[in-house]
Amino acid sequence: MFTYETADQKEVRRFRIAQFNGRPATVRSEGSIVTGLVRSVQEVEESSPPRWTITIIPSPPRETTASPRPALRGRYAR
């Protein structure tokens, strides 16, 4: 699990929408990029300005696959 803390309300809204829709979210933190499903979005109660802690379950990196057929070349005459 990856835990991320932010004070940006727009970012928190994006994470909540991703969590509600079951879509993966991407975070850039300290030079690393983490993509995965949002498990929780919790507000830190004793903070001023408000902060949120987001927990993400990272998904494994995708493997690139070659296209099943070669790309088309040239134009077709009609």
C-alpha cells in the first residue's frame, strides 16, 4: 500500500471520484509515479489548513505488447 498526504482540495476530489468509480488514480510523489486503486481518503482532524491522507493499492506495471498486425502503409485507391 502507498500512503499519500495532501492539502490540495482539487486533488482530493479527483481521488474520491476515482475511488467511487473504481478507476485507478496516478500520483507523483518524490520523483516516483504510483498508479492504483484508491482504498481510502481520510481527513486529518487536528490540522490547519485541512489535510487528507490517501491510501492507494498499487497495480502491477503493464507489459507492452507488440501490435498483432503491421501498420497500414500508403493510401488505398477507391
